[in-house]
Amino acid sequence: MLGLLGCMFLHAQQVIRLYPGKAPGSEKWDWTETNSDLGPSHFMLTYNVDDPTLTVFLPDPAKANGTAVVICPGGAFHILSMSSEGYDVAKWLNDHGVAAFVLKYRLARMYSKDIFKELGEKMKDFKKLDEENDTVVTMAVADGRKAMIYVREHAAKYKIDPKKIGIMGFSAGGTTTLGVAFSYDAKSRPDFIAPIYPYLNALHDQTVPADAPPMFVCAASDDELGLATHSTRVYEAWLAAKKPAELHMYLKGGHGFGMQKKNLPTDQWIERFGDWLQLTGFLPKK
């Protein structure tokens, strides 16, 4: 199903359903996807996703360079931070000639309209949260692989180089990104990955593949969820496997900085990502 987006998403061209019917494993889910902008910074948030989709953002044809990125917003597998970790990232990529596909992957069900209070309670016990999320993490990673396959199979339609398709994600979206990086096949293999302040403990298999793609990873040392070491761990794993990797660990920025402007060096993390894309050949040299 292709749907035109409303005025809120003027730069988006299409919304693509990843599965023709109910997504495998969640056929009995009957809740309704909901959007909210009631967060502290009035970012758009989405929850109760049961029908995974890709929102397509294409660059000006005059700028397009053939590179594409699947973007996975974060939110502890219960919500998606669609603005700061999705649409705002897509806009930056489009401005630099890169096609962007924002992924809404399947999430655990939220029962309360006060989603911050409900999620806040759950995040007091990460071990319990991991147990609750276990099945949906597997689904989210499957959605990530499906997104990679879709973009590659439709590369000609979107004027994309099928050998320049990456995936990036934030927090739980970083988990999803790494889940894809640990489990891809030939059709779903990313050409590069960018986990941003990822969470590793939700992934059972963390074996670096023999043909692992190059990786860009960044986080803040003062991550209040204690996830800074998750980024260093995956960086060290890539180095141990003798795979290309670049790590940016900022002194300050906390967790979830995304595209927020904090008047800190983390405000420029995406510029460093652009430098890395250029260095690795996924963006043309200036």
C-alpha cells in the first residue's frame, strides 16, 4: 500500500508497508498505532506499531548520489522517537544527496495514554524489560532485514546504488541495526551500519560476521542509562574481527541526543557521520 503523507511530512514521497498482510508472528495483534507529540520537547512519538512501514524521503535529483540509509528510531522497543531520530535525520541525509527510509518497526504494546510514566516504570528494571521485549526485538530485527531487502530490490526505482545501502539506528533502533548486522543474508546485508548509542543486551547473537560491513558508532560518556560501554564493546568487537570501524565518544550529551540541539559537541555528530560516509566512499568527496 502506498500512501501520500500529509502536510506534516512535506518531503516524504511514500509510505511502504513491509508485508502484504499481517506481519509474521504478530498476526493476532489488534491494537492501533498512535502518534503523540506530548513529550517534553514536543517531538513526534509513535507507539503500538503493529504494521511495520518505511517512510520514503528522496533527495533532490540534482543532489542525489545513489547512497541510501534505512533509519531506525529508538524508544526501548515501546515507542519511536520519529522526529529527532527519524525525520530530522532523513532531512539531513536528503540535503546531502542520500535517500532515506524511516522504519517503523514492531513494538511492544503500550496500555496507558501516559506513555512516559508507563515506560519509565518499565525502564527501572532492564532485566525484566529485556524479558518482556525478547519476542518483539526478534520481530524488529526481522523488520530491519525486510526493509533492507525492500530498498535493495527497488534500488532502480529510487535511483539508488544497490551496493550503497546502509542502516542506522538510535538506542533500541541501534539494537535493531546491530541485530540486522549480526543476522543478515545476501539480500539483506547492509553495506554500512551506524548504531548510535545502541543497547546490546537485548541481542542473543552478537557474532561479528566474516563479511561484516564497515561501522560508525557514537555515544556520550555521560549516558544516563549506562550505555556508553555498549558502543565501546561493539567497536572493540569490530576491531577484533579486523573490520573497519570508527567510534565517537562524547564527554557530554546524555542518552537520546539524536538531532536535538544542546549546544554541545554532540550537535555535530551527524557531520562526523557525513565525514565518515565520505571517507568510506558512500558520499562523494567535496
